[in-house]
Amino acid sequence: METRVAVISIIIENPESVQAMNEILHQYGEYIIGRMGIPYRAKGINIISIAIDAPQDVISAMSGKIGKLKGVSSKAAYSNVSGK
């Protein structure tokens, strides 16, 4: 199956959604290359970047599930790199 490399950017404004977001990330753990999280205390938010190598539908599903959480925004940026 062909995969794509992407970055999913996440902004969490509702701390109560962190556990649910981490559960989603755990479900897709086999595809995650790396994760970087930055707590921005001055604004009371968390900023997270997820590097992922997965089929495009998996990336879209993961980003969509995260974006549906209360107080969480999610966007995926795709590279032109693909592989098997």
C-alpha cells in the first residue's frame, strides 16, 4: 500500500481533550515517525506536531478524529514523497 509523509499540526485549547487526543495518537502509533509538543503557557494552549508516514486515508482519518475533539484544531500538510 502506498504511503505519504505528512505533518499534522494540532492546537489544543481545551486541556480536558488531551487524554482523548493521546488515545487517538496511540491508535495510530504504528504510523507515527515522531512527535513534538510545546506548552504555550502564556496563552494557555498546547501546540503539537506529528510526523507521520501512512496511507493518505489513514492520515485524513487521524487528523479528522483529532479535529473533532472539543477545543482542538488539526490540519495536515502533505509532502510529495510517497513510498510503499
